[in-house]
Amino acid sequence: MSRLPIRLRVAAGVAVAMALVLAATGLFLYIRLGDDLMRSLDQDLRQRAQDLSALVSQPNSSLAQQSASGLIEPGESFAQLLDQRGDVLDATRPLGSTRLLAAPQLALAEHADRFFDRPTVPGLDEQARLFAVPVRRGAQHLLLVVGATLENRAEALRGLRTELLIALPAALLLATALGYWLAGTGLRAVEAMRRRAAEISAERAHERLPLPQAQDELRELGETLNAMLDRLERALESQRAFVAEAGHELRTPLALLRAELDYALHYAQSPSELRAALQTAGQETDRLVQLAGDLLLIASTEHGQLPLRVERLAVNDVLESVRERFAWRAKVERRELVLEVAPDLALDADRFRIEQALASLVENALRHGAGTVTITAVPANGAIELHVHDEGNGFPPDFLDRAFERFSRPEESRSDAGAGLGLTIVQTIARAHGGQASAANDPGGGADVAIQLPASVAPGATRFESSSAV
């Protein structure tokens, strides 16, 4: 059955179910009609016995003469009068002197009315139904037996059986055909969705599956699949935008690199000019390497969680490492780089990724902010918050809602060397640790970017022991 098409399986299921229902219905009707006919016959025998009891109780009455009176129908019904010993005193013509009841039946019917079935009756050779009732004729105790053949009942049952054998298979065929047609009607909606799904491609990602009008399971399936197509289209558009933006960001440093190399090759007239051109080319190469690394990091998170090497870290050591990395730059720019760390803070995290995120924030603060750059670590509701704050002008208000989007930069910083991926990398690293990043403007002035990290090991991360564990 599993290899058959759904339409045939549905039709076969309908056929089996209907066959069982029709067979049970036919059997019920057959048995019910037989019982009704038997009750009707018993009632008729009782009435006939009551009428004949009044007649046979009179002297000189004769059962053989009652056929003409209508109480006994020749060929269908009969009657017999027995004494207490079972001898036949009177009987209708087909019976003769052969008694209808055996000795055990006589004993049962002597004191109460009884029904009996007899395979054959003398002179009729048909199955019969008998009814025995005690009667009195003067001082005699007699037994009146009336009966009728079951041929009418058998004929009615044969007629019903013939009609059922014709009607039930026809009904079964009709129900099976109807089930096959209904299954096809339901599957037409599936076929329509299948054909449309086969036509949907990356170039036609806006198309959706047709939905049936009925509010049924097929419509729910179609709505679910259309919702999935909506998500896939958004992911495709996001991927296309990512590729286009990445190509745009890569084009600028590549063009500058090509220009500097051409200048060094064709126009540099002194060692100092050549050295300056190569230095600029090296800076652009570093920018390309950084941009490529950022793009690879973001792309890796599109296919799953960013892999982490989790170890127990002393927060003060991590922040001190970041501060030392930028100390020379802060000194050159005559700006102060300050740490504010609560004592004995520790967390489970990937040291390289946390330092990468903090370095990106400090880089932004030194490049776009002003005044003192403060790196803060404080506990907050079972987590640890890392803040990087500067004293500059802060973020433009309309930029805060999209600060962590890829290639997102304020309009006034479009001309600088940034690719707009720094905050995206920070958010990616925070989420990989089970945390979150946020950006805000301090009421007193300056930007404040925070990373909230859980103190426990991130789910799914691989833990490594470290000598710096606290």
C-alpha cells in the first residue's frame, strides 16, 4: 500500500470501510427482516390457535372442515388435535394420522403454550413453525397444534438477499468512485502547489503557492510553506545585499591599492616617494585583510553558531590586555584610556573573541569619539556588562536603531576608512556567547556601547582549561 499513489490509497481505504459498513448493514437488515417475519408468523399462529380453540372445544367439530372457513389455508397452514397420550384425534387433510409433536414436546406443551420448529411436515415437505396450546373439550384435556410453513418467510429473505447482492456491490462501486474523485479533488490543490513550487526560483522568489479556498489542513500547509518562502526570500535578499555591500566595500581599498602600486611603479622618482606609496599600499592591504576577516566571521554565523574556545577568564586581565594594545595610540592622540573593573570579576568566554569585540569598540571610540575612553566591567543580574564610553558627540539619533546592522555607518562618516562592520562583529560575538550588545548616548555626552555576557559557559561551546583561570 505504501507504494501506491495517495489517490489510490484513499480510494482503497474508502472501499474497505464501505465494504465493512455495507456488509454489516446488509446483515443487520437480513437478520432484522427474518426476526420481524418470525414475530409476525408467531402472532398469526397465536391468533389462529385462539380461534380454533373455541371451535375444537365444541362437540362434533372437525379441523378438516375448517379449510373452507378461511381459518386454515390449504398448502400453507395446518392444524392437529391430540389427546393426552399424543394420539391424533383430528387433523387437516395433508397431515393424516402422523402426529406433529414428539413425546418430549408433548410434555413441554401440556401445561403451557409452546412454539416449535419442524424440518418437514407430512404432505408439505417444507420447514414449518408450530404452536401448541392446551384446550378442553368437555372433561377432556386436549392439545391443539397449529402450524404454518416457513416458505413465505424464506421467499422474502431470498428476495432481500438477491436485492442486497445487487445493491450493495453497486453502492460499494459508487462509494469507491466517489472516494477516488474526492481524493483527486483534494489533491488537485496539492498538485497546483507542487507546480507553482517547481516554478519558484531565485529569479522568481516573490511568487507564492496558491491556496485553496477551504479553511482546511491543505490551506494551513500552504500558508506555512508561503511563510517559509517569505523567510527564504528575505534571507536571499539579505544575502544579495550582503554580497553587493561587500563588493562595494572591497572595491575602494582595491582601487586605492592598485593606484598606489601604479604610482610606485611608474611615477615614483625618489626612494621616499616609493616608500610612501608602498606604505599606503600596505595600509590598504591591512584594511583588506581586516575586511576579509570580518566578512568571513559574519558569513560563518549565517550557517550556524560561531565556534568558541571557552575558558575561565579574569575580566581585569582581559580589559588590561585591550588597554595595553591601544595605549600607544591613545598616547599619540593625547587621550586617556581608563579601566574601571569591579574586583574579582570572572566569566566563561572565548578570550580571543571578547578581546576582538572590545578592541573594535575602543577603535571606534578613538576614531570617532573624543576625550577620555573608559572601559568598565560591572556585574548585573547574574551577568557581566562591559562598557566602552567616550566623551565625544555620541551617535546620531537616527543611527542608534541600525547601529548593529551590517555596513551601517552614520552619514558623516561615510568618507572614512571604516566598512561599517565593527558593531556587527561585536553583536555577533555577544550573541555567540549567549549575550547581547547595545548602543546608547550618555546623557552627559559621548557614546556608550555595552556588551552583556552571561557568567556561565555558553551553550554548545567547547570548554578549554587555561592557566589564567580564576
